[in-house]
Amino acid sequence: MTCILQLGPLTERFNRGLAAEHEVLALWEPGADALLDSHAQRIEIVVTSARFGCNAALIERLPNLRAIVSFGVGYDAIDVAAARARGIPVSNTPDVLNDCVADLAFGLVIDCARKMSRADRFVRAGEWPSGGLPLGTRVSGKRLGIVGLGRIGEAVAKRSNGFDMQVRYHNRRPVEGSPYGYEASLIEMARWSDFLVLACPGGDATRHLVSREVLDALGPKGILVNVSRGSVVDEPALVEALLEGRLGGAGLDVYAHEPKVPQALLDLPNVVLLPHIGSATEETRLAMEELLFANLRAFLECGELLTTV
């Protein structure tokens, strides 16, 4: 059996399936770190996720590591450069989660605009007899800016067609053949947008891409939706903009220091907060598990991963 180091638990179904086929060292179990020292020479594959990552120190600790197989599309928590320096390929699970993440992003657009979560709290608290909520804003016909027109960004744009929205996008470079307008300046696109959806990768290249200046350009009627990574947004600047009324609202599925969420965000009525559930449906999580297993089996049988990052 191949000796696999699993850095964190996934579903019970996945954990059982992996252990049935391989020798698995579960790093989260008591005493696992001591076991890691004694088994480091034998470990050939690391199984991880976008949440647990894999840092350079761990890669260095495993002299016979051959591949890193990850659950999730994001890989900013994996030191890909350190892996590549050792000739270790890394895989993720792209495409299978595009629709569900895009569904959630558009759900946040509608929720923030129409105050749906806020209205639900209002009714449950018994406040309806005393008066109505502040008016929301219409989604149909508005301007949608997308940061990152990759697989998920494209799926978000596709959903906007049913709402007759105008769409522009910001990337490092234009997407050839895209029917949507390209905007080289993120600040100018934010100034144009009614809704700004973040669907770009995380990592150093996009850290605090959405700065105070971008938030101010989006303005007191603008709504920010983030389904990418918390690191993409300057979170203190976001909190300040919301508290000071310089930003109209936000729908967030990701945060800078998950699972910690700033208290100020918890207290704001114009913010919708989700616990990083972009891919959290039965169908998508099963498809992600199946793709991870397919990557693992392909590597063991043929020496190549199917979806190398």
C-alpha cells in the first residue's frame, strides 16, 4: 500500500474510502506528529485541501514525497514553488465546483440588493408589525463588474444574462473571444459597477487587490461580493468603508483569517456573512472527492496527475 499523509479530515465518506485503499497517516489525530517523524521516509503522497494547504517546511520534511493531491480549486495555501523546486506535481479539483460557487455568488448579489437575510431576521424578531424595512435595490438591468473572468467568473457572467445586466471584467489581461467588456483599471471598473464580484485566485499576486481606493470607487451605493479568497480584500479597509457608509453593502463567503470574522462585520445589518460554503452542496462535494481520487489513481497508475495546477 502507498503511504499517504492526509493533512486534514474531509467528509467521513472520503476518509473511509482513502483509508480502505491506502495506508493513511491522519495528521490531525493525537500523536500524529510523532508518527510523522518515524514515517517521513515512507510518505509518497500528501492529500490536503484548499483549507489545510501544504507549506514548504512540510514538503522539506518528506524526502520521498512524489505528489500533492488537493481537494478544492484554490491552491494559495500550498507552497507550489517549493513543490516544483523538488519536481513534485500538485493537483486541485477545478471545473466541478464552478456552477455551485457561481450560484452562491449570484445568490449573494440578490440577497444583498434585496435585503433578504436582513428581512428574514426582521420577521423572526417580531419587528414587522412595527414598520417596514428600508428599501432595497433592483438587480435587473444593473452593472456587474467581475474580478477574475476564469471558470467561475464566466459562470457568474452567464447567470447575469437572465437579469439583463451589463458586464465588465478585470483580469491581468483580456480574455480572447469574451463577449464582455474588459477594464484594465480595477478602480475604474469599480466606479462603473453597481455590484463587484470577486472570483479571482488568492495568493500574493492578488493580496489586498481590493483596497480602500477600490472600495471608495465602488461607493456608498455599491455592493461587494467575495467568493474568492479573504486575502483579496483589505479587510480592515472594508470594515471602515462599511462603518463609515462609504460602501453600500457586502456579501462575503470568505475572510482574511477564517474562521474568525471581525466583530464589526457581525454587527452590521448591510452585510451577508456565509461560512465559506461556495462548493458546499452534496453534488459538488461528491464530484470534488471523485476528481481527487481520480488524480490519485492516475498518478499511481501512470505517474501523472489529471488536473495539475
